Amino acid sequence: MPTYTALTTLQGQASAEALADALDDLTPEPMGVGTFEIEDGSGTWEVGGYFEDEPDTIGLALLAQVHGARPFAISQVPETDWVAHVKRELTPVSAGRFFVYGSHDADKVPADAEPLLIEAAMAFGTGHHGTTQGCLRALDRLATAGAPHASVADIGCGTAVLAMGAARVWPGVMLASDIDPVAVDVAKVNVAANDLEGRVQCIVATGLDHPDLVAAAPFDLIFANILKGPLIDLAPGMTAALRAGGHAILSGLLNEQADEVIDVYTRAGNSLVNAEVIGDWTTLTLQKSV
């Protein structure tokens, strides 16, 4: 059975959330409604509704007019075998010594690579995004440099690919945390699939606010592959949670956002070690002052 999407844009978070609430009252009722900010600095938000039945075009037009939004773009989405589609699209990724792959590509793992098995699922971090690749490359550089990083935290872990990468190259128990319980469940499945149970501990936490994270600090390395706003908010706490000389690998940053984050972390007591650009995204490696 085909499904339908109805998408529009408008200015301001409050207006977007009000429109999203109004969408829920449409008949036929949407299966789901989502909002997110388009991160170009314009203050534009996208609102989308997802329908099993063809949506009420007149109702959508009236809602757009009332809320000051652009007219809804309505599309029919054909039925797709998404599992097969994802397997076709998610080809293996090499990032430094790491080789990220799905089980359907297990025969392609190079003999000299550190393998990371990640199945496509409801969590961010399959290795295909420039931010994840950047973090894995940064991890590879630190490992090549030979500095010990036995105490590692992966904040906003998604699939836990970064914590698992750290567990492949260093001893100790890595902590992987995410605010989303679904992501943490996915992370636990991936940890088991990679035979890293007991080496990566997955927890639900907001930022660094969890007893296990507090008890394990100070860390040799903290990953945070999230977004600019949360990274800036975390700067004082993350710096405090690092040992002197410890590293932070930060991503989730559009290239034009990197300088602002570098400035915030420098003022918090860190120095820039490396900035790598992959497509539209920048990954930063910083070191806490000794």
C-alpha cells in the first residue's frame, strides 16, 4: 500500500510546533508528524505529515495559510522493501583502520582492518555519514600516535560505532550513552554482534548527566557527534570531565559552524589538534591543556 507525505516550511519554532499540532487533527489522521530546523541560520523549520490514506489537500492548504507556511508539497511514496533497499545502498566504509559493514558484506572485510559490524537500524551512525567517518579517522590518528586512551566516553552514541572502535584499539570499558532509549537498545545489539559485551557499556543519559559517567571521569577521550548547540552547551562540563592532556573528538558540525565551536572549547581550556572536512561536515580533535 502506498503512503503519502505532506511537507512544508515556515519561520520559527513556535509556529512550526503549532502547525504540527494542528496536523494531528486532520481527517484522515496522519500516521506521524515531525518538525525540524533547517540548519542554515535562516530560522526556517520543516513540518511533515505522513499518511496511510491520501491526505485532505483542502485542509492542508487552509492550515498552511492560517499558520503562514508555504503550500504543502504532497507526494505519494510507493511501497518499498526497505530492508533490501538499505542493504543495497549501505556499502562498506573504510575510515582509517576501521571497516564498517553490514552482515550482507561480511565477505568483504579486509584481513588487516578493524571490523565494525553495524546493521541499518533506528539509530544514527552507520559509518556512511561524513561526521561518523570523520570521528573514526580522528580515532585512528590518536591510536596511531600511540597515546593510551583506556577511559573513553561516547556521548550521543547512536549505534555505538565510535565506542566500539575505541574498544577495538584500547583496553578498558568504554561508555556509550544516548538520550534516546531506542538508540541505546540498538547500541547494545551492535555491541553483542561485535563480541564486545563487557567492553562497551551502553546507558541512557542526557549529556554527561549519569552516575556511571560521573564515576568514570576523568576521561582520556570523549566523543560527541551531535549538533552545534549541544556541543557548545557541553563545553564546560566536557572539559571538566577530561583529564589534563585528554582529547575530545567533536562532530555533527556544518563546516561554517566549526570556528564558533573551536572558539568556545578554546576558551574552556582546550587547544585544536586537527580539523577535518568531509563534504559539508567538519570533525574537530581538541586536547585539554595540561
